[in-house]
Amino acid sequence: MTPKRMLFRTYVRTLEALTMMRRPVNICHLPTQPLEHKQIDIITVAFNNAELIRLQELFLQKFITDKFTHIVVDNSTDKNVRKEIYAFCKKEGIAYIGLPKNLLNLVGGSYSHAMSINYVYRHIIRKRKPYAFGIIDHDIFPTKPISIFEKLYQQPIYGPLRHRDRWWYLSAIMSFFRFDFVENKKMDFMPVTPEKIYLDSGGGNWYDLYSHLDLSQLSFPDEEIVPLREGGDRHADSLEYFDHRHWLHTINGSCWKPIPEEAEKATLIRKLLNSILQS
């Protein structure tokens, strides 16, 4: 590792440690004692879009066939949106944790996202000890009845595969794990760069988790990119489906990457989601 890379890594881990020590801003409907029944915790990292959280809750309730707790982990930087998401979760009985100021925002979106997941895993999931847990972005929706338990019965992990040279990992936009398989491992969702190969959010789990699995013995959801509207920009004009269209990723839901005609895209997505709910 070069001195420059070592310095950057130290900087990232220092900010992570400082953020990890901070108390949550708000918590509601979120007991942390170990669960006494078989269930899955589905964690959504929210970021500056309350409408997506409201819609995603409807989709989870309609299409996830397992017993689950939906945990909204709010990493929003917009205080007004935070208030809106918190009020919605409190009213509807949805588990919510408002993260403290995320110092990894100083580094970049992928690091901020990873910090959010690491925070809730270490402070919440390790205490609740669910049968399984998973992370989904706020712009991912189940679109057909699906059982996560069935997916994890065959193997201990489930989600889209990311393969970089000889390294591989599950994308942090959607990844599920049996807790008994990861409980004694050092889970780390931070991006990492082994031998100058960049592994995005979730890649840090390579070292203590994925490197001990035989990739040839695992299966992963298929992926399909389809157009939402004219144009070739993935973040602005496309949709992504996983696992024979059981999951829909509307991509760039918070518009962290600025796009043209943002309002038009939001309208098209809203119409699509409403049509699925009504079908």
C-alpha cells in the first residue's frame, strides 16, 4: 500500500470511528434486545427523499412474504426531509433510527452510505440477532411476492454480484445475509482497494466474509437494464431489474447525481410504481 493510500485509509477510518461514537438523533419503534422469533430485518438507508420511503413501505408490506421488520436508517442531510421521514415512521409504526452527523460525507457518497450500514449493523443488528438481515437502497422495490428466507435457505447470502478481477462482493444497494453465518465475522461495508482494484460499498466484506466462500457454488440474481425514457444515461433514463423482475431499482432516487428533467423522471417512476401496486 502506498503512503498516500495509507494516509487516506487512516483518514477514512478516523472519521468512521468518530461517527460511530455519536448517539443517534432519533429512534422510534426499534427495540434492540435479541429477537425471540424467526424474522428478517430489512434495512433501508434513506437519503433526502421521503416519498420513496412511503412507497417502499407499501411495496415491502405487499410483496415480502416473510415476517420482517423494516428499519429506516436516515442518512438524510436535509433537515426538513429528516423531519418528514421521522414523522411518517413514527405515525405508521415503522422502526426508525436517525443517524448522527455522518463525517464520511466529507469523503464521498459511497463512504457515507457504507458508514450508515456499518453504524446500524454494529449498534442495532448485532443486538437484535435476527435470523437474517438485508440492506436495500431507498429506490429498490420488490415487485412480485418473494421470500428472503427461501433464498437464504440454500446459501447464506443473497444479492447482486459485483465481480472485479479476482475479487467479488454483493452490492450494498441490495444484499441479504443469514445472521448465524456472519455473527462472528468482522462485517465492513466500506469501499476498499485491494491491489489498486476498487470495490465499492460492501467490498470491505471481501476480507472476512466473501474470501471464505466458494463463488462457483453460489447463485446470484440476474440483472436487466431497461429504459425509463429516451436517453442513454443510466442514472437519468434507465431502470434496473433483479432476479427475474422480482426487484426493481429505479436508480439515483435521491438524485445525488444531478440529471436533466429531474421532475419528469420522478413523475414517470411514480406512475410506474403506482401501476405495479394496483395490478
